[in-house]
Amino acid sequence: MAQFVDAYDKTTGEKSLVPAHFFDFPTLSRNLSKTPRQNKADERKPRPKPKASEPVAFSDSAPVETSTPTTPATGDQDEE
């Protein structure tokens, strides 16, 4: 669902609701400015970062190799 923000049209002075992503593109927000109330709300709550298109591999999820010393069982030893 798209988030909407309050904005003023600089040419007409009319207040309207526009999708928040308009301010990410200069061509879409050329004649728009956010209202003072909207600017204050944006300062309090930053917009979430866009999600990456590919999953990120973490080094913690890789299998861990353990090197534990192995001792032969008592019955498997060769007697000389």
C-alpha cells in the first residue's frame, strides 16, 4: 500500500495528498513542496530503506567446521 504525504503545489498553492515516492524523483516533485507538518513528521520517523532485490548471505549462517581430536576406541588399538 502506498504511503501518502501532504504537499503544496508551488504553482497554484493548493494542498493535496501525493504518494511519498514522488519526492524521490525530481521530475515528479518539481512543482511540489511538503507542508511544514509533513516535514516535522518526516524528521520524527525516517522512511524505511528499500529492500534489496537479492537475499544477503550472512557469514553466521555458513556451516561451522569443528576440529575435535579423535581418539581411537580402546578395543581398536593394535597390540605389538
